[in-house]
Amino acid sequence: MMPVRSGIVRSITIALVVLAVTACGSGAATPAPATDAPPTSAVPTVTSAPATETVAAATTTATVATAPSGGTGDCPAGLTSGHAKYAISGFEAWHFCGPATATVTLGGVTAHISDGSCTVPAAGLYSVSIGTEVFGDPPASVEPDDLIIYIASADGLTDPGGVVNHTGWLIVGASITFGPNKMSGTFSGTTINPGTNVSGSFTCQ
């Protein structure tokens, strides 16, 4: 049975919450956005960031740099959030910008992921986007590692997902354990379909 890619669940729940920043999960069957505005996403419930809380680069304007098709999405100098847009094998890709890093272990494989940010796009929301996300339905062999987390409510649960070593993964109802000021966090759980242990950590700076 093929592993579930995070974009599959996103496409089912996409109408519930609209976020104003980064893209979500690895994109199976999700069309590339029509504009430079980030795509919509949704998650079931989780600990929200207070409206007055400032997390790494939450107020930075996310400009978009377009790289040549098939090139590397390079972030403009000094950009601490947002993304650079380019193409991988003809599919739109967003390379996230900023100092955030993550380590994710899926089964026996560990990925160290760099470039991204933790933001508070609106009151009650919290977003972690690290690595590079590819939209549409690209072959797994071209998908880079990434980590995507959205938190939209207050019950302590969310659905982190991403790609490790060209394998998409998703945990449903994971609890994020945050460090001070939500500048770092850890999570663990079992992926849906086929059920693989996954754990990870991230730091926003």
C-alpha cells in the first residue's frame, strides 16, 4: 500500500481554514496556486498562538522570487519568511525562506531540513514551513524534504506532515510540545496508511 502524502488530506479539508502565508503539506493532486498568494489549508484543532504573540519573522512581508524553470529557488538576501517560487520537473515549487530548521525521522530514515520560518499569520493561527514544497502531482523521486505544520485552535492537536527521502507522511491528531515562546517544538506519532513511526523537532531561529 502506498504511503499517504500530506496533500491528500489537505485537499479534503482545504475549505475549512484559509491561511495568509506559506503553503501546506507535500502536494498530491493539489493544483499549483493561480497567484502568488499562498494556497489555502486547514487542520483540525491545536494550541493557538495568542494574537499579541510574535514568533520568528511573523511580521516580515513575504515577497516572492521567481527562479528559472528547473532551477533552485533562492531566497532574496535578508528575507526571513515567505518563499521563493520556481519549478521542479515542470511542477510549481515553493522554497521557504528564513532561519528555521527541522529534523524528522520517518521509520529508520532521518532528514535534516533547512530554510523556513515559524509565523503567526493571523490571531489564533500558527504556521511552520521548512524546506521545499512541490504542488500538483509530481513523481515522488523529485520531491524534496519538507515539514509543514498548521495550528488553528486550542486543543493541543494538529496534523504535521511533509516529505522525508521522497516519501510523503502525515500524522493525524499529533500533539506539539513547544519550547519557550514557541520558538521550537517536538512531535511524534504514527503515520496514516501504512502506519510508520515518525518523530521530529524544529527550531525557528
